[in-house]
Amino acid sequence: NAGVTQTPKFQVLKTGQSMTLQCAQDMNHEYMSWYRQDPGMGLRLIHYSVGAGITDQGEVPNGYNVSRSTTEDFPLRLLSAAPSQTSVYFCASSTPRTGPNTEAFFGQGTRLTVV
Amino acid sequence: AQSVTQLDSQVPVFEEAPVELRCNYSSSVSVYLFWYVQYPNQGLQLLLKYLSGSTLVKGINGFEAEFNKSQTSFHLRKPSVHISDTAEYFCAVKVIGGNKLVFGAGTILRVKS
């Protein structure tokens, strides 16, 4: 059982370049989300999705786009990278909202550096 | 809106000593509470969670946490730490019936020999 798979693990971009961070889960979870992790700030929610075709903004959405064409995949796009987007990015998928099994599962992260 | 405050950014402790990592939360509605651990260069792994019932929750690797509703706290404890417990620990809350996890800033636990 692979869980949540993120690619790539590391990436260096030049300012202004675009790229897509990939996220896939094989647990048939409806809810998926993207976070960025910065020192001393914990994890902040970028975008989330409650099911295929439905996405919404989180706490820090500027500079990022998402789409959810299938239950399994939730890619995050940087349209024009900026140094402020240097961070570690985590994708997560979650079990039902209530009940004893409620839990979020995280990928291994993508470490992005924008120069 | 919900918020989480982790009162210590770093906690140094000697091996085999007890440790407490503090977490306070703010919410106008009932929440679930979680502690996650992140080992260096890895993703987040669930340590334990409080959903309802007994306020003392036991998790993996000998950790436990106690929910205190009146003090809106969910402190994490371990009676005797090991070098391998060196990691960053995150407290998080989720509104019951909701999806979004709100995280604290994290506490780095450094276990020294």
C-alpha cells in the first residue's frame, strides 16, 4: 500500500519558471490538501479538495493553482516561481471527517528552492 | 476560526529524562486533537489523537497526551526519551465534521546523550 506519493522529492527552479508538483493517493480518500512548511510557522494550508472536480483555497493560495480531475491525483502548479515560494511542500489525504478512523496521511514532501 | 499554540519552539532534554511538549488551542466549537511527528527529511506521521472519551490518550513509541477542556490544552508527554525521539512535533486541531487540519508552529525535541 503506497499511501500518498509525491514527486519530485527535490527541485530547484529559477525565478519565473513554472512547474507542477505531483501528488497521488491509493486509499480512495475524498479529501486531499497541500501544505507548505516553513521554519517556525508549522504547516500552512495552500489549497484543498473535497472530491473530484471540487477545489478551494486555503490560508496561503497566492501563486498556486490546483485541479482535481480524479480521486487519486491532486497536482499543485506554480505558474511563475518566486523566491518566497522556497519551502517544503506536503500533500495529504484524509479519511472521513468524523469517526474513530479520522486521520490525515502525508506524503514524504517536496523540497523546492527558487533562485 | 481555530488556532494552535505550541509554547516551546525547541526543547532540549537528556536521554532517559521525561519530557512534556505543550499545546494550547482555541476554538468556539468542538474539535478533534492530534499530535504528529516529523523525523528529519521525512513526512508527518500520526503519534496519537483525541476524538472523545478518556482524556488520556496513548500513542506510538511510548508517547501519551492529556486533553484538558477547561484549559484548552493537549500536552504531549513521554516518561523516558531516547535519542531516536529527536524530531519535530506538531499539534493540530480539526473541527468535528470538518476536513481542515490547523497546525501549530512545531516543537523541535532534541535528545542529548
